[in-house]
Amino acid sequence: MLSNLLKNAVKYNNEEGTLNIMIENDRLIFQNSGAPVALDKSRIFNRFYKQGPDHTSTGLGLSIIKTIIKQYPDWEISYEFDNQMHYFILTKNTPQ
């Protein structure tokens, strides 16, 4: 799962772009400066979904990540786009 997130952050980044991996208390964030537009948050983790005409992608990577995350109920994955940066955020939910 982590390998896939890192691979995507590198593959879909700009040639001279920014890639950050941030580790916080209960979060791991993969951030990159890929495409200048947001991905479709409602479909990004769906099987076979691809934002553009990338013929090297099967559209399965993020779907597989979502499936893996479902096996760990204390964890979730989300996507955000802010200030021309893409964020994939793994969050560990702490018990209330």
C-alpha cells in the first residue's frame, strides 16, 4: 500500500515538481505537484477510474489501496487538493 502511494506520487508528479512525505502523530501524507487540477474525489478510489488518457495505468492502484485500508478499521485514506498540490492522507483514527 505504501509502495503504491509512493510510486503514484512519483509517477504522476511534474518533471521538476515537488514531492513531500509528511509523518505526523496519526497521519502519513503523500503530497505532490502533479496535474494542476484536482482529481475527482467521488471516483478516485473506484476500480478502473483514470483522470486522463494515461495508457500506462490500469486504474486499479488506488482501488487496491482502498481495499487494503478496509481490512484495518482504525485507518482511512482520503484525497485533498489544495494550492496546486495533491494530498493522499492515511489517518489512524484514535478511539474516543
